[in-house]
Amino acid sequence: MHDFSEGFSVGKMRSGNAAVYQLREQFEKFPTSTHKVEACESIASCFFQLEQYGDAAGWYETAGRLILSEPSASPAVRAISALCEYERALDCYRKSDDEERLTECSALILELRRTCASA
């Protein structure tokens, strides 16, 4: 998987927010969900580096939703693929002390694990 954040390294830019802005612009332009997932991961990574954990979690969840909405994969394959994104989001919610989102994300992870186990 290509890491789009390489081209927009937070350390190389004056402002990490500038990197996020440019990545968001790229996100809107991608025609496929695969590219959008990669962009979401890069945006989340930038927010994580900026210690904006709530925003990072939201982008990881967006990546997870895109994976789950992919019509060409079976439900189990989608669940397995999305699980990693939601686990990353969960870690970010722990760092941001957002108990409500932490609980919601934990419940979704349990549901995804059940789907994986039933495959």
C-alpha cells in the first residue's frame, strides 16, 4: 500500500495542517475506494503525528467504512480488512480520552470479529 504522507511529510512542511489540507484535496480527487482508503490512512497518520487523536480516529474510521462498503468483496473479507482500521481508531480514541467514541468503536470491533470468526 502506498503511503501518501511520504510526499507530504509533516516534518518537511512548515505546518502539519498544510500536509493534512493537501491530502484532503487528494482524497476528494481519487476515483476508487482503494486510493481513498490509502489517503484516509495518510491523513490519519498526519493527524496522529500532530497529536490530534480524535481527528486521526475519524479518518481511520472513514477508511474502515470505505472498506466495508466495497461491493466486490465478501462480508468476511471486508470485515478482516476493516478491522485494522477500526483498531487504529480505537487506539486514537484511547489517547484522546473520548469515552463515548471509544465505546462505539469497541462495539463495532466486536461485531467485525464475530463476522471474521463466522467465515
